[in-house]
Amino acid sequence: MNTQSLSELDRINRTAWNSPDATREFTIEKTFSDKGEQAALDWLRPRCAGLPLLDIGIGTGRTIPLMTSLSSDYTGVDYTPKLLEMAKSRYPELDLRHMDARDMSALPSGHYGLVEFSWNGIDCVDYDDRVKILNEMYRVLRPGGFVLFSSHNRGGPGYDENIWQLLPEFTFNPIKLGWRTLRSLRRFQLGTLNYMRNIRLNRDYGGYALKTAAAHNFGIVIVYTTLAEQRRQLAEVGFQRDVVFGSCDGDLIADDVETSNAWWFHFIAHKPFAARSFD
């Protein structure tokens, strides 16, 4: 995608992904992002073992061991060259490509048995581009194939984050308080600057919202969605929903549940065998 055509939201988030803070965060050795992701991959394991897998938004490669434990037929993509090069240096033997999820025309239609977009990556584009990504995920899936992605909860605690949480937690211990104050000074200054610059993009549309998030010192603007809106969106694209897991405890969220205190959700859906055509 030509950077000249990037939206303001895109520019803000891409700046964050290229920051030293992101590099530090994404190179920390981690396995599962949360219990919900673990539950989702456990659910998918017997259904996707050995199938071709597409991993979107790989960053520096956190999900690569998780996904390749399901299948060695693996392709990973990311739109941030800096992070992708770090992943390539760690996994030189794998098929890792520079690609934007909104346009994966270089990948074949109807090929993959599982397409994953982890760590709420789909939230980092606006609503129209989110639909483009879901349509591209649908296109490259084979009939019966699964999609897994996570998305922030419009009704969860993350939606209420604000800059005051960057202030040091009070303690009667003067040494601890002094240390916490020093540690928070830079974060509060940078966080306040980012917050004041980005809140003008905040919008609430009911079923979903755009809002500056606390991650990267309030340096990103993301989508928060309700369960009902994401279910509707999946159906509109053509997916059939399977299960949803909450991030906090990895709990299975029933179809009739409309609200949850999860920070985000892990949605699993599949492409029906009588799928719409892309001719």
C-alpha cells in the first residue's frame, strides 16, 4: 500500500509499530498472549492439524511456534518491514512475507485451512478496512477452513483506560513512591502528549468505537467492538460462527451472551462449504 494513501489512523499506528517501545514489547519472549488465545488454539488443534496455515500480523514472530506446532505448512505475513525482518532473522527457513492484510492478492484463493490474525491486529485499521481484511481472510480460506482473530471489547475494562492511570500508585513508603514517581515521569509526559493528539479521532458508533488506547503510551488508535456487532459483521462477510473465547480466563462465551468483562475476544468462524464465489 502506498504510504501516500494512508489514513491518519494508519499513520498513527504504523508510527507506534516502528517505535523502540514496540520493538522492546514485541521481542519479549512470550507464548500465548492470554488464556483465551490458548483456549482458541486448543479448540482448533484437532481441526487444523497438518493443514496450510496463514499467520497475519506476525510482528517479530511470537505466534510462529504456536502456529507451526499445528502444521509445518506455514506462511506468515506482516506490513511492518522492521518487525518482519526481525522475524526472518529468527526463522530464516520459513515463508515470511511483507504484505498488508487488506490486499493479499499475492496469495491463492481457497487454499488455507486456518487463517489467524492475533493480538487484536485487526483493530488497528478503520471499519471499512476491517471489512476488507475479513473479506480477504474469507477469500484465501478453503471451504470448511477456519478463521481466528481477536478484537477489543467495547464493553470491557480497556475501553475506560485514560491517562490518569499513568500516575504512580500511592504508597506510604517514601522510597517506593519516589521510585514510582521517577519511573512514571517520562511515561506520563509522553502518554499525555499522545493522548491529547489522538483523542480527536475518538468516535462512538454504538456497536463499535474508535478510541485511543493505553498501549504504547496511548500511541495507538483502535477499534473496540461489541459481541453483537462482530457477530453481525462475520455473518455479513459470509462466515459461520463457531465459538468465542474471553481473554481473561479463556472462558467460552455463549451465543446468547451480549456483554462480557473480557478485555478482548477471540473469535473463531469457518467458511461454509457452499461458499460465495470470488469469480
